[in-house]
Amino acid sequence: MRGGDKTDHLISLYRIFIRSKKWTLRMIFHAIDLALTNSWLEYQEDCKICNIPSTDVFDLLHFRQRVAEALIKMGHPIPNRKRGRPASGGSSPVNSPVTPKQHRYRIEIRPASEIQYDTVDHLPEYDQKKEATRCKNPGCKGKTHVYCLKCEIHLCFTGERNCFRKFHQKQE
């Protein structure tokens, strides 16, 4: 049994816990745990072959989270989300104290590479903002109103440059 004890140990670290008396559900979740653990072991071997630094290799927990995120986003249509500020209930602006606005730095969220390059449901949409947002394609300094519905990032889509296409195609 090549690596049987190692696989059992790794499965026990982050087991999918389910309270069920049905043996079929327990077997299905055990099979998912087994597949994820074996995939992670293969991933580690592939990283060694490709000489990827150990700091860039995911541990088992982060690997499982990354797989879960990719499975959640893959192949599903993008729900229409309402934009803008919600309507105020009954508070009057006269009674509320005025506080100075604090500038908040937003953390730039990039989609996982599996999502970015999956070529499913990446649709350009025009935002309704007054001012254009900077293009998030690396190396581009342009401003745009076009964003990807799936990745939720702004990308240029003009006659001179098409960062929308470049961002969603793998560079060989």
C-alpha cells in the first residue's frame, strides 16, 4: 500500500464532518476527502518537478479552499446584483452628526487563475460610475468603465487596446 497511512493521516486533518446515519453520504464525503488529498499529493509532486519555490506551494488547507472556490464559481451564471447605495429608512440628515470621511484603501482582489482562464461566462459590462476606474490588467495605466461580470474587475475594451481579452487568455 503506497502511501496509505499518509493519505489516511492527511484525510483526518481536514475531514468533511457530516452527521448522518446514511452510509452513502459518509462514503461520498470520504471519496471527496480522498480525491482532494490525493490531488494535493500530486500537486506537491508537480511543484517539485516544475521547481516552484516551497513558499508558493499551497498547504493542504489552502489547496482545499482554492478547489472549493473554483468549484463554486465554475460554470455558474453570474447573478444580477443591485448597484449603488441602499435607500435610507427614516433617518434625517439634519440630526446626524457630520464626521470627516476617512480614505479607505481597498485590497485588490484578483480571481483565481482557474476562474480567470476558464473562458466561461466572462462578459463585459458597462458601469454607471461618474469617473472611470483604472484598468486592472498588469502593465496598463488606462481608465475604463468596462468590467468583467465574473471576475468583477475593470478592464480596458477600446479600439487601441483590448485588455479584456489579454487578461482572460493565458500568455504562453
